[in-house]
Amino acid sequence: MPKTSKTQTRRSGSGKSRSEAVRKAIIHALPLGVVAFDANLKIFEANSLARAIIKLRGSIDSSLAEGTEASIWGDWKNRFSEVINHGKTLTLNNIRCLFDGKNRLLNIVCTPLSDGADNSITGGVMVIEDVTEKASIENQLANTERLAALGKLAGRVAHELNNPMDGILRYINL
């Protein structure tokens, strides 16, 4: 059995911490909010964008319950527990939220987080996309298209009225 030197041991240890640092850097560089939580719904990792989008509490269900209406979205604890217990992905689009006095429109995807060794579900990962600006631009585009269609219709009506009036004016001049 070959002997390992202290230098090799330090390298392998630093390699693990380096890969951990790279993993965290990747999560924080994503253009989406990412929140990881355990089987008890307690948050153990979140990137800065997730913190900017929603106000994170100790647990993921209480974080979302604060800004959303329970009458519309129901009990978040049951929704996330279902992801963990049944291993199914939960996709929710166009969730209206109020965080820090700002109305936001969010798309949320929550997937089970499994342990690499035996594939047992140990928690979940939630990806949050703030689509407020995108929805606003789409609404402005739809309004612009409606106004353009109304302008075309008004032009056609004016043309149809102008033809008979032109004929009447010509006969009057004769």
C-alpha cells in the first residue's frame, strides 16, 4: 500500500473545499433565485438573487406564505412536503407576491433533492424566476398591438366614408 504524504493529504482536502467554493460560486452566479431546503423545510442554502426576490425566513413555507395569499395558493407546507414525500416536481407559474412593498410575478419550480449515495430524498431545491418585467413588457406590447389594429380600422372607416363624400362633392361642383 503506497504511503501518502502530508502534502498530498492537504491537496485532497483543499480540493474538496475548492470544489465547494466553486459550487457556491456557480449557485450565486445564476440569473435565477435558488433555495435549498431540508426535509423539515428549513433553508440551508440560498443565493443572493433569491434573497433579493423574496424575504427568506427560517423555512421555505413561511418565506412564501408571508408574501402570497393563502386563499389562492393554499398551504405552502403541504405543497413542499408533497414534493419531498412523493418525489414529484412542483411547477407554479405567475404567482403574484408582495415583498418589501413591491408586487412581483414569480415562476417557481421545486424539485426533490436526493442523496447521491442511496437516492433517498433529503429535501428540495426551489428555483425562483422573477417575471414581473417580462409580463409588463408583454402587456405593453399587447396594448400597442391593439392600438395599431384600432388605427388600421379607423383608417379603413375614414376611407369608406371619404369615397361617397368625394362623389357627392364632384356632382355639386358640376
